[in-house]
Amino acid sequence: MSDAAPVVLTLSPVLDLKAAEPLKAELLAHRGRVLVVDASGVERLGGLCLQVLLSALSLWRQDEINLRLAYPSDSFSEQWAAFGAPAFDSEGALA
């Protein structure tokens, strides 16, 4: 699995209630693969999408497969922190 090129999933600019189910489906479609979640274009992060992302991080960790949050926009980082979610390091992994 480590030889496989990672899949890059680019997040939508608005991660609100309506985006939660499609986000969950997109993430689960890539289960079992190394995944890079590109958060560079995120302008708004809602609580439900935050929960979906945290659940995905936990699931990938249980599967012992790398999933990382990459290139977080300032808005994404600020809203992530405002929810009190765990910090992530420069590589995107939860610290």
C-alpha cells in the first residue's frame, strides 16, 4: 500500500450541512487508499463536516493507512481550531 500514489481529494469551498453527506461518500469511496485531503480552498467549515473529517481520520488510523489534511486555508485552520478540534502538524496528521 505504501507504494501506491496517494489520492488527492480537494474539499469544496463551503463545507456546510448540505456538503456533509457527499463528503462522507467521497471519503468512503477512497477507503483503503492513501489519501491527501486538500483544504486549500475551504472558506467555511461547518460542524457536521468537521465530524465527518475527524471520523475519516480515525477510520484511516484504525486501518493503518495514511490520511492527511494538506494545504489548509487560513479560514479552514481558524474554523478547525474554533471548534476545538485537535491540532494537526505541518504534514497534516493530527498532533
